[in-house]
Amino acid sequence: MALPSLPASRVPDSRDAPALRWGIMGPGWIAERFTESVQAHTTQVIAAVGSRSLARSEAFADTFGVPAAYGSYEELAAAPGIDIVYVCTPHNFHQSAAILAIDAGKHVLIEKPLGLNALQARDIAARAAAADVFAAEAMWSFFLPKFDVIRQVLDAGVLGTVSTVLAEYGEHFDRSHRIFDPALAGGRCWTWAPTRWHSSPKCWVRRSGCRPSGSRMNPVSTPSFPPSWNFPAEARP
């Protein structure tokens, strides 16, 4: 019996999102991948980069054509003309780096994990709400078109009642990688567990300053999407 054709993804084109000016906080490997993708597939602007090392910031800026480079996270957070900061420091600096940006009135996208524990996550959510800014964990896989297709297939009952899912995921790292360093909050829990646990983005805070629509979302609330991304209602979890 032939299977029905797969539905089309309803995920909006990334180029349709309003362009924001981004600051990169922590110019490491993941920042490089993020910047490559942003510059290749969106109209977003990488406007500045900040590191504890000015030399690293300048090298990153030269590589990706970023106009401003700063030698501290504090300078980046205070920089004018930055709408949102992408926090991609080592895990144990996520909370403090996010707070720097939030306290400076910047929106934040925080690389997973949002924090090292629930207390840190709640603190970020509360501070973002109080500052009237957007905060989110960078759970990029949730927004891949294939997951919307899978959701439609499951919702339509094409596979029948799914009672069990078995999946494995692995990745090789050299022993020198920071993932093996407890001092940098290494370990597989903070690297892969968020990907497995997040069936929906439950740690978003949206406030009126982030998007033209001025809509809001409560911290650590039911899943929702930024309104300017214009997800159809049936595509939302």
C-alpha cells in the first residue's frame, strides 16, 4: 500500500522575519556556526561581537565582516544600536552574561542550556519580564521545517497510535573539549539533554519591545511563537 505524500512544512521563511541588529557574546565555535547561518539564510544583521579577549573579538569580526568588536561582555551589553544579544559563552557563564544584556535593556537569545538549574532559568525569566525584554533558549531544532511535517503526520494519525519511540544520538569529542571539563559545566546533560527534553519552547519571555506587534507572553508559560513569525494556528504546538 502506498503511503500518502508528506505534507508541506508551514514554518515561515527565515528571511521574512524583521531584521534585528545582533551582538554575539562569546565568539566560539557555536557562534561561528550561528553567524554563518544567519548571514546565509536571513536578513538579520550581526552588528557586534564581544569577548573577554579583544584579539578574539577582532579575529571573529574580521572573519565575518562584523563592524564592531569589544574586549569584554560588559562593553558589548552597553553598546548602542544592538537590539538583541546571542549568549554563547561556556555554560556556566550563561546566566551572568544574559543578565548583563537584560540589565542593559537588550533582548537575549541564550544558547542551551538556558541556565545550569531551575533557579537560574527562573531568575533570567523574572529579570527579562521586569525589564520588558525578550528572552529565549536557543532551541533551534524546534524550528526546523521537518519537525512541523512530523507534527502534521502524527496529528493526522498517519502512523496510527504511537506508543513507543526508540532513538539514539551520539557525537565524538576529543578529550580536550570543554564538554569534559567540570569547571566549565561540561557533561552530556547540558549539551544534549535540552534537545531531548524540549518538545516545546517553555522558557520564553516576550515583551512589547521585541516585536512590532507588541504582544506578550508570560515567563515559563504555555508554548507560543513570536507574532511576527506569523505561524498559522494549526502549526503551533
